[in-house]
Amino acid sequence: MRGIAGIGARFRAHPVATAIELGSFLTCFLLLLTTVAAVASGPPTGTVTGDRLWLVVIAAGGFFVLFWTLVVPLYERLL
């Protein structure tokens, strides 16, 4: 199935895996938009107040990598 009905059927069959995949897709999309906004705002200046957008990109990207590197394999192993 495709579209919303397919996502709904997939969520009913595998709720945790579907939530992880949709969350990952949304995270990647938001990271892309935030990175574009950070690049448009200019290079980092070295001040915390002026570089908040860059810090968000780095922190969210780091969390995303740790999530897929640590949490997902642990979940699959304990499943």
C-alpha cells in the first residue's frame, strides 16, 4: 500500500519501527532546513549567542548519530 493508508497499515503491523523511521525522516528533513538556515546566516563567529543555529545543527546531528548507533541496535538486540 502507498500513501497515508500504507503508513497506517505499516504502523499497525510494526508500531515502534514505523515511529523510528518516520521520526528519522522528520529529523533529517528538519536538520536539512536548519543547516540551510545556518549556512544562510553566515559562518560561525565563535560566540554562543551568535552561533545558536550552528549549535542546534551540531547537537541534533550528534544526537541523531548516537541514536542510530546505540539505541536502535540495542532495541533490535533486545527485541
